Amino acid sequence: EICIICVHVCLLVLKYKKYMSKMAKNLSNIILMFINFIILCIFCPIYDMSFCTYFLYTNHSKAVGQNKAKGKVLVEGEILMEEKTYLKWYNKVGYGTGDIAGNVVYAFLSSFVMIYLTNTVGLNSGIVGTLIAVSKLFDGVTDIFFGTMIDRTKSRMGKARPWMFYGFFGCAVTLFGVFAIPTSLGKTAQYAWFFIAYTLLNAVFYTANNIAYAALTSLVTKNSKERVQMGSFRFMFSFGTNLVIQSVTVGAVEMFGGGAAAWRTIAAIYCIIGIITNTLAVFSVKELPDKELKDDRVAEEEDDKLSFKQTIKLLFSNKYFSMICVIYILQQLRASMVNVGIFFMTYVLLNKNLFGIFSWANNIPLIIALAVTPVLVSKMKGMYKLNKYSYMFATVCRLMVAVAGYLGSVPLMLLFTVLTSFGEGPWQGDMSAVIAQCSEHTYLKSGKRIDGSMFSCTSLGVKLGGGIGVALSGWLLDISGYINRDNAVQPDSCINMMYFMYLWLPFIFDIVIAVILSFLNVERANMKLKENMLNQ
């Protein structure tokens, strides 16, 4: 691996040597490039070298130059317009590291908060589920509120970056608070502590940070290919972080001695990692001026003067926004049921260490699929067909996971889990680009840019779907008679519920997602709007 990294460094120097003198004038670019390259090299063994080869050594500028010389770019086979490039590879990698920060919050919280609260703190899973559900009542309002605030923000850092940067410090404090509930407190005080910390984390700080992070896809580039690449990088780091957290957390807690003190230590470590990577992501990209984002067109009304009511109306008049909101919520519900795997492996398969193995089966194929998503989008001349057919394949494979589970075959479960993840990868990779297309759809129809509000669907889906999913997990376990003690023998009703939650519910959610994706052809809708504008 060291030799491979050295070869990559040499190739980079050879490729970029003629730009070195220009880059030397901008020290920040040099620092960012090498920090991001180091991170990329660390992830090389996970991401496969084909990923690095494609993004680092393909001469994209030459290809773009050829397109510009011809004066055209293909979108679903139609000649529309030129597409200017805005980002270097280290900007895309740096942006992607932001999801390391996002997932030390989300993956850690969604995978382990329930088992920490029940088995370590001793709280009732049903009550915890109810508290999480009540907390979600605040989220629906704060998501669109922070999206609107981002749209109205004007600062030296831009619209989104200030919210992303400062919001994560609140994330770190409140995440630590969730996993630092004093065992000396009474039960009522412990429930109150959890509710306050969890609500502040999700409804305030994570919302501000995550919506801003997602909105950067529309604010730092107008190039559709670059948006797909940004999404691929982002979710590579997302699933890579998810994989690491799910693989090492249980063992790390045991290594630190178990109990509440060990969970606090792990939470503190994750918070520090999150602050570092979030800061790197914020300063790896720069937002485009409003004038360039709007193509010098003057909107009928200033975007930052839109009222909250007007913003809501614009959002939900875009049917594609509603579709993506539903998909995001279903995806997080599905992820919450997959995270029930920690219970399924412990009490059904009787080996909690299998949870880490299944995490690898889930995440490694996703990362590989993400690496090739930009190529697949280009080959299929758009995202719509790729998303529709790949997710249909994933749905069939998830059904086979359920069948293998009832057969009691762990190898077959792992095999079909891998295939399911391959099928889900393309949608995960180009999701941000699809949302950017949705934002563009609103702009083409209304002349108003509401990128921050449009990307509120990401935070809304993650928090509402994830929160309801964790709450639902708690309710279903409580109804089935779950005994919240380590090494407890669970009743048959609880074992049957774990089968239903882990094997069948993800498949049901996948069916609905596949149906919605078959109608989500926002690319064609935008193409028609642009053609009409050119013909006027």
C-alpha cells in the first residue's frame, strides 16, 4: 500500500507539474490539496484503486475542453448548452470529508443509542421511543426554518458555510451529552437529560449543519457532472465512516472497560474527529457569487426577501421535492431497521460480532458502487434510468436476504446483502445531484433560488425518518416483551419481532422507494423547460 501511494504521488506531480508555479501563489490551495490527498490515500485500501485512478488521473479538463470546442453538452441525448467546470479534485475530496463529521453523529447515534440507553443506563425502550417521537415534532419546523435562514444569509463565507461550520460545534457538545447521562440521576431526570440533549442535537445543531452541507452541492458548482462526483465522494466517506463506526464501536467500548464511562470516552473521540473533518470540508470549497448562480437573470423578487410561507409554497409546488422527501424518510426508516441487526445478531444468530461483518457487507459494496456512479451516469446519459433499474435490482436482492434469513444461512444473507448494496449505490451517489436538479426545476419555473430550503429535505428525511425509525424500533421491541438486560434470554415473541424488523421491513420500504424512483425524472422535466426557454 505504501508503494502504491508513492506511485500515486509521483503520477500527481508529473500530471500537475506545469500548474505548480501557479499554485505556489496560493498557499491555502496547496495545503488543502495535500491534506485531502493524504485522506484519500488512507481510504485507498477501502475504495479500490480504480476509484482513485478515475478521479485523479482521468484528464477531465481535456474532455471538457473538447466539449467546449464543440459548444455542446449532452443531457439525455439532447444538445443543450456548455457546462463550465468549477472544482479541482481536492475540492471534491475535501467536501466529501464533511460526511465523516455527519456520520460520527448520525451513524453512532442511530446504531447504538438504543442499546446504550437500555442495556447500560437501564431505560425502558418504549419510553425512549416515545421521547424520540415527541422530539421529532420540532424537526419538521426547524428543517425548513434553517433552510430559509441559509437562503437569506449573506456573509464573507457565503450562505451555507457559516451554518455548517458553527453548527457542528453544537453537534459535538450535544452528542457527547446524549452518551454522558449520569448514572447517579433518578430515572425521571435521566429521561429528561436524554430528551433535551437529543432534541437540541437533532432539531437545532445537526439540522443547521446538515442542510448547509447538502446545499453546498448547488452553491459551489453549476456543473451537473461535478455535482454527481461531489455526491459520490460525500457518500463514499459517509459509508466508509458508517462501516468503521459499526465495526469498531462495540469492541472499543469493551476495550475501555465497558459501562457508562466507556461510552463517554468513545463519544468524546468521535466528537473530536467530527470537528476536525467538518472544518476541513468547510474550507475546501468556496461558494459561487449570486450573480453567477442566477446567470445574471434578475428574479421577480429577491430570494432572500421571500417569506416563510412563500418558501413553503415554492417547495411543495415542486412535486419532485415531495418525492425526494418521502424517499429520504423511507431510507432512514429502512436504515433504522437494518440497525436492529445489533439485536438480531445478539439474540437470533447468537453472535453480536456478526453485526460488524454485516456492516462490511453493507458498506464496502456501496463504496465501490459510488466510485463508479459518475461513469455509469455518463454511460446511461443521465441519472433517471440508472436509479430506477439499479434500485429494482436491490429490492429483489433484499427479498432474498429475508429468504436466506429464514433458511438460517448466514453466508447467503451476506451474499444478498452485498448485492443489495451494489444496487442501492448509484442512487446514494447521485442523490445530491438529483436534489440540485430539483432546485434548478424551481428556479427555471419561478426565477427564484431556494437552494438551502430545497436541501432541507436531506435533513428532514435523515432526522424525521431516522428518529421515527429508532422510536419505532423501541416501540416494537417493547411490545414484543424485550428484556433490557445483557445476556437475557428473550421470549419467542421478541425473537419473531426481530425477524420481522430486520428481514421484512427493509424489503417493504425498498419496494415503495423503487416505485417512487420510477416517477422521479426531473432531468427530463428540466430539459423541456430549457428547450422552451431557448425557443422563446
